[in-house]
Amino acid sequence: MNAATVEMVVVAPAEYMTIKGAAAALGMTELAIRKRIERAAWVEGHQWRRSPDGRIWISMKGVKAWVETATA
């Protein structure tokens, strides 16, 4: 009998993610992310950027810094 082969793929975290990807990674809704951008809680160039094609990309490093500096 042949042993089953298990293949594992490891993906490194991306520095920038789409809103959909960031929502899944952060445990938030896409709407919650869009509201933070709309209300300027997340700043362009820090927590998010717009690519040349107009798409919004979330900076995981920027969001981490925002969380770490947030006060209650």
C-alpha cells in the first residue's frame, strides 16, 4: 500500500492587501475598513494607499502601528 502524499503550501504575509483580503486577515468586515478610510481614522500613506489603477491597498504594517498606538 502506498502512503498518501501531503503537500503543504506556505504563503508569507503580504505587506499590502486588498480590502477583502485585509478584512479576512484582520477579522473585520470590508465595510468597517471602508468606514475607517472614509472617516480618516486610517490615513492614506500610513494605513492604506491607492495604486495607479485606483484600487485601495491596506498596509498591514500601518494597521499594526495604528493598533499599537491607539488609546482607550
